Amino acid sequence: MRLLFDQNLPPRLAAALQVAHPGSAHVRGFGLQSASDPDIWEFAKGKGFMVVSKDADFHQMSFLFGPPPKVIWIRIGNCTTDRILAVLLAQEERIARFEADEDAALLVLS
């Protein structure tokens, strides 16, 4: 599954995860760095991305609208990009199960 990283996450995460998630991108790559959350939601839905964000709004949207897109909510306070990357890589198996579960809308990683 391709991941779309929200503006509150570093763009280099998309490049660092190309092996595990080919085609992943950051919203900046599509000129969406200033887009509203609903606009990012619709973009991800239309392009087949899973949204990765630290934003609680995507958490709420996942329950309100359901998938697609699926949402990975990063619940780690202020930390380095390397820490976020380590969490994502360590949770690859959970992410794969989440992707395969048609009814799942939200995965919380902390």
C-alpha cells in the first residue's frame, strides 16, 4: 500500500519507505502542503493512498467516513524523523494486517 504523509510529518519519510511501500509520497509532492484535511482525504481516496498523519482530524474522519482511505495515526509526541521511521518499520506486520482488513479504518501507532 502506498502511504501519503500529511504535512505534519517530514517529507523524507516517503523516500525512506520506498522499499516497504513503493509509490509512497508526501503531500508536498502533489502541491497539497497547504490543502485542507478534507481535500487531502479526497485526494488519498481517489489515488489509492493510505494517509499517515499526527493530526487528530484524520482520526475523526476515519470514523465519520470509514475507508477508503485508511488512516495511520502516529501518536508519538515531538520526536525525530528517525524515531517515526523506526516505529513505522517495526510495525510493518501490523500495517500489512491493517491494510488487508477491509473493515479497518484506523491504525494507531505509538
